Amino acid sequence: MAHIAWLGKKSPFCGNVTYSLSTTERLRQHGHQVSFIHFDTPATGLGRSWDPNQPVEANQQRSPVASDLCGERTADVALSYLVKSQVYTIPSPGAQRELRESLERLRPDLVHASLTLSPLDFRLPDLCQHLGVPLVATFHPAFDAGLRNITAGTQQLTYQLYAPALARFDRVIVFSELQAEVLARLGVREERLAVIPNGVDPDLWCPPEPTTPSRELVSLRGRLGQRRVFLYMGRLATEKNVEALLRAWRLVRPAGCLLVIVGDGPLRQALQGNSDEQDVLWWGYEANLQQRVALLQAADVFLLPSLVEGLSLALLEAMASGTACVATDAGADGEVLEGGAGIVISTQGVTTQLRTLLPVLRDQPVLTAELGRRARERVLERYTLAGNIEQLEGLYAELVPQGSLAS
């Protein structure tokens, strides 16, 4: 088994956090040692850094914690930062030294960086080359290869900025062939690109038991009533295009339906305003995992109107839960739903398309049930966490000397 130094995020909640926590937990279950290095506020007397998306009680000072797994030392290492958000991180001046010293102490077999859009990302190739340690990246930024809107153009600049550094990583994990093509055009050699789609646990994210629903689901159904539930779950930010969804909803006002918006972000106040609409429920950020599972199980339709995406974990979770899904063709989401596993719409004219679809989805429960069944089948076929980990271990085996990994 290998000792992996994982550089990623534990907060604030976003897809990168979910990816890092679920992947490292499953790697540990497979017997690998994982030292988790992340941006937090270590107890070094530096005071508290600023995290604009983190509750105060969750951002308490923490010191590096060493533990013992399988008789070997691993660690939870906190790197100091100045600014941390769901999108980017600005490390403290001493963070690079802290990282180098941590890796020298831990002596991992491999470093896996779930890139946090931080200046430290660009230092990693030189650092790992100096230490003689293989370096793997997972590159998360959303994209739309068609450059059909301003947001897509901005994300393309991120790819252009990162491509020269990514070309120096031993392997770069992306979530779709389309994303790999974007990076290959920007100069990252194809042999260094590995397409490993996101995966979810279908035993956790699953349709509800008809006879024994969870306590959270029973309570939620009591709160939502008999209305058909349309659900958005994600950040409330420009690239998610929730404004277009709201415009379509307010134009149609589907009778007997409820739009539930789960999440938080910089646009929440502007989008919500002083609304007291009876058919829109602003749920806010939901930290409880079982409650998020219940929300997806209660939903009849999951809506994702994004202008840019990578491969949405929320979409995969909804599909695994047996919920009918509608998403734009941004990033890899259209690829996930193609062939009848959901409804794919264009990033252009989202409001017009949803205005047509919402009445159909309201009036056709048989259709939404069938879409939900097909969505779960697609996840079981291509997007399970077990399959993701199997491919990841195969990639590690290519880079780590034989004998470090179990056959």
C-alpha cells in the first residue's frame, strides 16, 4: 500500500471538498495511508485567517495532528492562509515552507494535489521534483469548450494560465475527454492526461425505500406537502446561472409545484431579494449529509442551469438518487446525461428552454420516473466511487515503484 500526501480542501463546502474527503476516505478503506494537507488556521500564534464562506465556529485554530494507520505515521497538516473561498485560496507567505517541511517529514510515496486555485499550485512541480516524489493533480475548474458566453471565456483563461504548470505534473486527472482535449490543445501532453470521471457512492445516494423511508425524508415530505418538487442544489454564483432558472419559473408558475433552492453564495441576496413567493423555497446551505440525501430523494426533478461546469457531483448524486435531471451541456454534464439518462439543454437560451420544459415535467410523472430510473442506471454503469478509486489506484501503480502498492 502507498503513503499518499493529499493536498486539497476541507472547507468551505464545494465540489473540491466533497471530492477530496470522499476519495481520501475510500483510499484509507483500501488500506492506503493518507496524509491530508489543507489550508486551515494552525495554532501558531498567527491569529485567524479570513474565510468569507466559513461559519466562525468551524474555523477554529487547529494544529497538525499525527495519527497511526497500519503502523505508519500519517498526518493532518494545516497550512496557513490569508484568504480562502469556494473558488480560490491565497496562502500565507510561510505556507510554501510549511508544505515543504511537512513533505520532508512525512516522506510520502506520492503527492496528489486536488488543485485549490492557489499560487502554491504553481510551486508544486519544482517542490516534488526536488523531493523526488511523483506528483498527480486533479484539475477541477469548470469549462465550456464552446466559449458561448463571457463566463466560459473567463474559465478558458484559467485553463490557459494553468496549462504550462500542469504540463510539468506527472499525471493530470480530468473528468471527461472534452476537458482533456482542452488541455491538450493548450500544450499538456496527452500521455500525462488521465480521464477519471467523478464518482459517487450509490449505496448512500439512492432512491428511498418505499416502506421504510428515512426519518429525514418523512419529516421533509411533511414540510413540502403534496407538491411536485423541482430542486436546485449548488452555489449561488454567476456561473451557475440560477437567475435564468428563476426567470423561467416565474414565467410559468407551474401549479402544484415547488422550486427548492439549496445552497448559498455571493448572489443569494440579490436573487432572493425580499421575495415571499409561495412556490419558491430558499433553503440555504445544508451541512447535514442525511438531509441532503433526503432532499434529492424528495425531488421529482433536479435542475442544473450552469453556464460552465466540470463534472457536477451534485448532478451525479441526484442521478444516483433516481431523480429526473435537466442540465446544460456545459463541461461534461451533457456527456453524462446523453442517450436518454436525462434532458440536456444548451447554455444559450436557458430561460426559454426551461419555460417550455417545466410544464411538461409537471404534467408527466411517468416521464420523470423513467428519467430517474435511467439516470441511476447511468451512474451504476459509469460513475461510481468504487470505479473511480479503481482507476485512481491504477494510476498510482504506474508512478509508485513496485512493492509500494498492493497487487
